[in-house]
Amino acid sequence: MSSTGTTQAQDRPQVAADEPRVKLDLRSVVKTFGEVEAVKNISLAVEEGLFLTILGPSGSGKTTLLRMIAGFMPVTSGSIWLGGVDISSLPPGKREIGMVFQNYALFPHMTARDNILYPLRMRKWSKERQKARTEEVLALVGMEHLGDRFPRQLSGGQQQRIALARSLSFMPNLLLMDEPLGALDRELRVRMAGELRRLHEELGNTVLYVTHDREEALTLSDRIAVMRDGDVESVGRPQDLFARPETAFVASFFGGHNIVPCSSVSDVQAGTVRVSCLGLDLTVPASTRLDVSQPVSLAVPGDALELADASAARDCIAASVHSAVYMGNHIHVACDVGIDDVPQLRMDLPGGRAMPPPAGSRVALRIDAQMVTAVNKS
Amino acid sequence: MSIQRTVPERAISGVEMVIKVAVILFMLVPAALVVVLSFSAEKNVAFPPTHWGFKQYSDLFGSSYWMSSVGTSFVIALPAALVAVAVGVPAVIALERTRLPGKPVLRILGIAPLILPGVAYAVALYTFYVDAGLVGTRLGVILADSMLSLPFVFLVVSASLKRISADLELVAMSLGATRLRATFGITLRLLAPAIAAATILAFVTAFDEAVLVNFVGGGQVITLPKAIYDSVRTGLQPLITAIATLLMLFTGLLMFGATRWRKGSAD
């Protein structure tokens, strides 16, 4: 192992570019607490150098999964492989995994520098190597001037940088992050997210990031795994999950799309279906996992809807404005369509100089059929 | 403050002030009186003394009976405090950091000696000690006192442990420490000020203990409180005031140190 972080990428065994190496491999991992199945048979492969985010609401099992990977709790069944080695029964300290906690978990009785030295001391690195590496990671997170401070003398963002530096200092095979930005205020969160992304691109390390915040997932990830009730519902690139969600849950939880039930489905062609929805007959792209024998809904992104001329009632949806909020670069509008079982439609209109439509006004909505996806209701 | 108070309100606050002052005087005056009396040179306890001096102190330090009782108290209280800490600290960690069944019951058991009437506990212990052959032995008194000190260790250490995040130990393990090393190097290291404070509290409790020793000491183990108790029964010796003064000073200083240490652990 080299003592510099930037050469870390070269230390990895060379493999052909067209054949990505799997770094972390979860094989049928199950975790039960008594009767409760917290994690249900998850299999997931993370390629080397990828930033994968596990996104899920609280109670979806994402933190349990992370803690099993870190080695803080044993798997009930299945196995966890890291770099081709089964680490399922190794103690946390032997797994060579760095972990960043939401509450930073810095040792309060040690300075920032001593916190970073801790894993290097545990590994009995030479004194010179410890010192060089500590200064290197301090510089990496832009904290070289604050190394002698104690955690209580640092702000939340600074503490998180030190926690990150500490988890990177021993050059782990994998970096786990458990909602690391959750305790920061919004502005700092956005800035730290940008910096995490820059660091990842600079180091080329493999990162597993856990969050319930879809914006964080969108800005940071190469891949996103959406979790629900202890299971991985869908895995893919953020763009694919957003534009072509596979399930209604992914569409609403990750994409923030409208989920509109369809009354009839017919004419299933390769990749498209014909549906009756919102009083319109539409031919729309279908999810690859669509089962037409089950209830079908449309996942409608906020920008797939636009206001039409009131006279052009044909192929339009009649609606009334419930509320309209000017957000600067866009206007967020909620509309009632007056059809049973159809929830309020949320849409984003272009902002800028445009005025939001007054509440209660009658409008006609046009839907861009190519931007919606037919998915199963649940 | 520009808020106008009504007459009854002012009357109530006046009465409140009088009660406060009375309570403070009631608690402090006897203690102050003892300190004053300890510097009397009289043969009997009399107030106000006509002669002043250090007679009581020289009598005390010249008496082998009293000095040996002080020695016995140290020999009892120190091991009792250490036993209480040795039992209490691991018990607290087990209670706070593991999935132990029946935690609420164990928590109450941990502070039970504090709630239990001392005499009831003493009688129960006595009957048990008779069978075990521990009556009249130092070991018996040490064990009894350590149980009495345990609640203080329990309360002080668990209050401190609750403020130490369990994630710290996990992070230490993920950084390469063994479980043992993470527990000792991180959790116990952060608990050290609280453990020091708990040791002092336990020591003071055992040092001051006067009820249990009367039962389980069987008349053979004479600690300082026991000696004071015995001497008061046969009439009030003025030398007692010197002991009481020194005892107040000694425990006061120890308690002051304990609070300082506890404050240190709050950071």
C-alpha cells in the first residue's frame, strides 16, 4: 500500500475497462429481529469505484444493512463479500471499511489530528508514515489549519470533515456513510454534498451512502438502490430511475412524480401500452416490470404537465388550481381534477417572469405522454 | 423589573424568605456550634466555653482508641469503595449497552440499597452473616458497606455513560480497534472522571456508615462512626466535637473534589 491517497487508484489490480470489477457483493443477505424481517434477502453488487446510494424512508432497513456491512451486527443468513473475500464473520476492525456516522462520532477527548491518527495507530504504521498521511488527509478535506482543535471547538461541518478524513486515512477498501449530512443545515448540506462528490471523483474510491433525502441521492450518486420494507425495490442510474421508474414507489419516493390510477389498459406493444387515464386515451412507455393483470398507474413527473390554451379543450384535462407557489426558476402548482381516486396533480411550470395562476381558476392541462411511465400501483 | 406586586404577593414572598432563612440556620447553626466547641479547652461540653485552645484535638490525636478507629474506618471504607466500583461500573455498562432482558428490574435493584430502610437491611444481613460466619469480621463490614455504596456508583456512572454516544465504540472498532480496546480506550477513558467521582462518593458513604457496622461488626470491628456512637451512649465527651469538625472538613473536601471531577466528565 502506498502512503498517498492519490496513488490509491493505481494500487488496484488492473482489469480490462469493459469488464467492471465487483467490489462489494451482498449475497442473499437477511436480517431478522425476532419475528421482524428488517432486511429481506438482499442481493446487490457494487462495482469498484462507484458511488452507490441506498435511498429509503426510515424503517426501510437501510441502516440495518449498512451496520451489517460494517460488521456491527451479524447477518442472519447470506454473506457479504468485499474485494472477493467473504467478510461476513470478520470483526469490524478487520474489514478495512471506513465509516462516517451522522453524529460525526469523533472522540471528544482527542484533537482532530489524534482522531485521524487513531486508525493508523491501531494498524501500527510507522511514525513518519502516520504523520505524513494525517497531514495529507487533513489537507484533502481543507482542515490543515484546525488539526489541533478538539471536536467541541469545531462547527458541525468541520467535525464532519474530520470524521471523513479519519475514515479515509487508513485507505479502506470501502467507505460507508450513514446520513452524514443529516445533522447539517440546508445550505451547508448542499455545499458538503458537492464536496463529497468532488472527493469521490478525485479518489475514485467505492462509496456506499445511506440517506432518506432524494436530493442528496440525486446529486451524489452513480447508482441508486431504492429500499422499501427491507427489500431493494429498484437499482439504477439516477437518470434511469427518474425518467423510467420501474415501480410506483420508486416514482413517488425517488422521483416525486404524481401517481395517477388508470381505468383500463390495452394494446400492450413492445415497451408501450395504451391506457385510459384522466379521461384521456394515451399511448405511453411502460415499465419493464409492468404486469397488466395488476392495477396500473401512470407515473407523471411534475414537468410532464403544462398549461394549455383554455379554448383547446381537446386532449386536455380540465382542472382547477388549488394552489400555486412562485419558486423563482419555476412555479409549483397543485391542481384538482375532480375525478374519484385521482389525487391532486403537482406540476412545475416555468418560472422567471411568469405569474402564478390564481387559486381557484379553471385551467386545461396538457400531458406529455412520452415523459410518463406506466407502472404497477404497488 | 417594573412588574408591580400586590400586597398579598409581597406578604407571601416575605414569608417565603423567612422560611428559607430559618431552614438554612436550622441546618448550619448546629454544625457551626460544633466547630466552635471543638476549640474549647473545657473538660465537659459547655457553651459558651470559658477557655479556648486545641485541647480536644490533642486529646483526640493522643488517644490510641480513637486513632485505631480512624485506621479501621480507612481499612474498611477504601476496599468497600473499590468493590462498589468494581461491581457497579461493569453492571452499568451491561445495563446501558447490551440487550439484557429485565433491565428495568435490574436498574431498580442497582439503587435498592438506597431505598431499603437501613435497619431492615442490617437485620437481614445479620441473619445471613451468622450462617456465613462473617459477623464481627472486617470482610463482612467491607462487603456490607460496598453494597450500601453501590447505588452512588450506579447513579453517577450511568448518568455519565448516557451522555457518551454508543457510536464512539462502534467507530473505534471500525477503525481497527478490538472490542476490548474500544471499551477501555474510548468508553472507560471517557468515563474516568465519573468513576473517580463515584469512588469518592462510595468511600464517603462507607466511611460515614454507622448502622450496619453495629449489627454485622458484632462489637469487634470499631470504625470511627461506631466509636462515636459508643461514646455518646456513655455520655458526651467534648473530644467528639473535634472528630466531628475534622470529619466535616474531610468529607467536605472529598465531595468538592467529586463534583469537580463530575463537571470535568460533562464535557
